[in-house]
Amino acid sequence: MTGTVNKLRAWKRLERHAKKMNKVEMRTLFEEDNKRASKFSLQLESMLVDFSKNRINEKTVLYLLELARVRGVEEKIQAMFSGEKINFTEHRAVLHTALRNRDNTPVWADGKNVMPQINEVLAKMRKFSESVRLGKFVGQTGKKLTDIVNIGIGGSDLGPVMANEALKKYKAKDINTYFISNIDGTGCAEVLNKLNPETTLFIVASKTFTTIETLTNAKTCRKWLVDALGEHAVAKHFVALSTNAPKVKEFGIDTENMFEFWDFVGGRYSMWSAIGLSIAIAIGMDNFEKMLEGAHTMDLHFRHTDLAHNIPVMLALIGIWNNNFLGFRSQAVVPYDQYLRYLPAYLQQLEMESNGKFVSSENEFVKYNTGSVIFGGAGTDVQHSFFQMLHQGTTPIPVDFIIPAISHNEIGDHHEILIANVLAQAEALMKGKTVKEAAEELAKAGKDKDEINSMKKYKSFPGNNPSNMIICKKIDPYTLGMLVAMYEHKVFVQGIIWDINSFDQFGVELGKKMALDILPELQENASSIHHDSSTAALIRYIKNLRK
């Protein structure tokens, strides 16, 4: 299929179909079919995914499912779970699902069952996290470690940050979690300013223990600790999530407190591994394992459910439809739950790092759009920021709305108002308001003819903006696991359709490598003749400002 997915008969049929559906009004589709919502909704346990507010009909779904079958989605799903090396550019298996394999059935990679080593690390996480929570593993001065600082970047940061916030209601009352990721010294300084060295535990998350941002921050934290408590305190206040035992030991960390993870787990899929240690300490290993169980439930659904009733598959296909056939290149994710406020940033990495690719599995440049621009924030805050563009902008932007039926903080009628808002926004984006309806509304408000004529277009809304509604009972560890796994699998399916590798990230590397070349020029009087004139001039300008 050498980079020519868009030449397939199934793809061409969808292109022809899109020309018809692009003119269809969703409000008309709902008026003509009062069973539309049930036809285009799927449920798994208490989670409901309603994708009826998209410009689709039964033919759209049939054509999309045919595309999925032609692209071998069913076979590739099984290949992933079977440990085949579907990460074809790095020749690796993709087995983040094994991390949450609660059935403990054998999972094979290179002829070896990986479950024993996964279970060994989970047991080690349980022992260590409970020891910290119970005050058995203490700091240099014998005080309980209550301030947990995760030092990592990318997948070693975004997952733990998101989950710690999402599950805040489950955190031990005497445990505080902090996160340092940015190489900007401000990030490090602001966290250290809040800490007491005697009660602080640093978790350094770096597979190779060479990541420049993580190691720079870790060394700064190490110096801060040593200045306060002495060199021997390092072994009592630092642990490592890594595979590089010599580097960990050289840093001063006891390798007994090194937690392993593996090449078959990509960084943005690693929250389920030892990278989740800060989550386990904060919410307890029992709750961490409930999160794994929720993800495992979604894994089983994804692996064993036919395509037409498969939630991640249908979300992926709807995304493909909106992106490639209707031309909507962006995707907003709006959780109406304050605890999920970091979920859009997490999904931003998951989707854009996974599917921001332009080379096919056959080593050809693709000639169709891959990936979407993901952005978002917590409702109702974002209703007062980017929702203006959603409602009256010139290009439709599909939205994923996420809402729990029950809040962790049932205060007065706050949650009912929140639910009313999310349902209203989805309906308003779908229905819109015609110029005629706007004029009638102005007339009812007592406006005169001139004012009606001058204002009716301003007060109109095009509508017909696609959205998905994802409803769950409550954001608990189990539900969070289901939700994140759902998005992981959605991204994978889209990568299959686009014939790209969703599991490498070579694009992350170029700028970081070039930064290492520029660094000595900023620190010394080295020449910058190898740069373009702009970069060379900027280096000189910044150096002059710093004199």
C-alpha cells in the first residue's frame, strides 16, 4: 500500500460520499430520525459514547468500516496484543497493554512471556509505595517522606501529572505531589521553594538516565538536597525509574530503589508502568491497580468486539471522516470535570506525537493528511475562551465532550449547571441558529426593524459542528483507566488507517540534537558560522544581553 491509502476504492468511495454529506444539516438528520442517538451510540459498562452529532448516516459508517477492514484493522489489533513488532521503524513490540493485563495470561515478546517481569515490578511498586505511605521508608533524618517530586518529561511527566490531578480525591491526605519537567530553571526553583528537604522524595524518570532535561533538573535537586542534608541523603531521598543501573548508581541512588520498564512500552504509553510510581504513592497501589483494571476492561473490549460496536474503532473512524473527508484538521477535547483539566495536554502528546507522521510503512511520503491538532481545556472555563471560534468561526472544529454524571463535590446545584452546560454546548454546536431564527428572537425581544436587520447576522450561528459526547458515572481510578485506554486505541487505529507508525517519535529528536550544538556557543566564545544568518544573529544578540 505504498503511501497510497488515498488511492483505495474504499477511500475514493468515502470521498464521493463526503461531497453529499458535507451539505447535510445535522439538525435535519435528527428531525428525520428520532432513533438517531441510539443508532450512533455505544456503551461499555457505565460509559456511554454518543457520536450521533456528526455529519454521518448509516452509509457513512458502512463505508468507514469497509475502509477499516481493507486496511486490516482487525488483524493489526491482534498483532499488537500478540507481541508482533508493529513498531516497524524501531523493530519493537508494542505491549503497554501487557502492563495492565489483569488476567495475567501469557504475553509473548521475542519468544518470552513478559508477564513475570511486569508482575515483579508491580510487586516492587506496591512494596515501596506502601512503605513510603506508612512511614517505613523514611528520609535521612528519620522523618516521613510526604512530598513526592516526579522529575521527568514527556510521557514520564504528562501521564503522572494528569492522573494525580484526575484522582485527587483518592490521594492520601498527608501526601503532596509535585512535578518538574521543563528545562526552564523556574520550574525547578518554584517546586524546590515549597519543599522541606527532610520530607522530600525525588523520583527521577528516565529510561536511559541521559535525558538532558530530566538529568539537569535531577542534578539541581540533588545539589539542593546535599547542601541541606549531606551526600549520604541522596540514597534516602532519590529513587529512579530507569534501565541504566550504572548511571543510576553513579548518581548516588541505591539500585535496589531502581524500577525497571521496557522497550516495548513507549514513553507516552508508560503511565501504567513504573512511571506511575508517583500515582501509586499518592493514591495507593490498590487504586493504581483499579486504574489498570479499567484499562484492561477497555483492552478486552477493543480486542474482542467487532468493529461496528467497538468504541475506540468507531471514535477513530469518526476522526478519520472529519479530518480526511470533511477537511476538519483540528480536534478539541473538553472535559467538564475540573479534575480532568490536564487530560487535553496528555491527549495532545498521545495523538500528535503518535500520528504526526508523513512517511508510510512502505517508506513513502504520504499524500494525505495524518494526525489532528489537539487542544482543549476544562469546561466551563473554555466556553469563555475558544468556544467563540467553535460557534461562529469559519472552519468547524470537532469536539470531544467528557462529563461524569456524578461529581466528587456535590455542592448545591453546581453539577447540574455543569451538566446542563455541556449538553447545551453540544446541542448548540449541532443546531446553530439561522438568520431567520435570530431575527425572530430579536423581534420577540422588542427590537425594531432596523435593529433586527443590522443584528440578525451577528446573532446567527452556522451550527452543523460535529461533536462526540462521552459520559461516565464518576471519575474514579477504574473509569480513568478505561478513558485513557480508549484514546490510546483510537490513536492506534487511526495510525493503521493512515499506514504510519504510531509508536516512534523521531521528530522529537532533531531540535534537541541541534540544541546540544548551540549550547557551547552560548557558554563560550565559539563561532556560530554553521548556522543560518538568523540563528547566528540571535545567538550574538542573546550573548550581548547577558553580558
